[in-house]
Amino acid sequence: MSERLTMRKIREVLRLKDCGRSQREIASALCVAVGTICGYLKRAADRGLTWERVQQMSDAEIEAALFRDRGRNVAATRAPIDYAHVHSELHRPA
């Protein structure tokens, strides 16, 4: 998921799923890819979010619940680039 859906659309995804709509129907209704719908529904299921629970939650609470793990798998630091090695590799005969 490169860009997040708006909270309004996330709520609508959960509402339509609660109404018994399929992922394809939800995707068509919201003009979003089926994979995106699948991803949001999986996140919601993993966090135990249902339409009933979401109705009593604020947008900030929903966002915190759905995206609390975002960025945790990113490396804290990157190894420095060895420019001398890169330079020697670029000048090596093919």
C-alpha cells in the first residue's frame, strides 16, 4: 500500500464487509484495487477491528490500531558506501 485510504473509505470498507459484500464489490464501490481492500481487511482482522468497534472509535484511534507497526521493519542505519571500492569496480576492464 503506497498511499493510505482516507479514514472515510476505511470505515466504508469495514461497513460494506459487515453488510456481506465481497472484496470485489467493495473495491468497485470505492474505486480501489481489490488487493488494497484485501490488505485493509487483513489488517483490520489482525487487529480485531470490526464495524461495530470502529463506530465507537475516533479516526486517530483507528489509524493507530491499523498502522502501529508501520516502519518497524526498516533498518535503523544503512551501511556506509565504500566509494573507493565502487570507483575501482567501475574502472575494471569488462
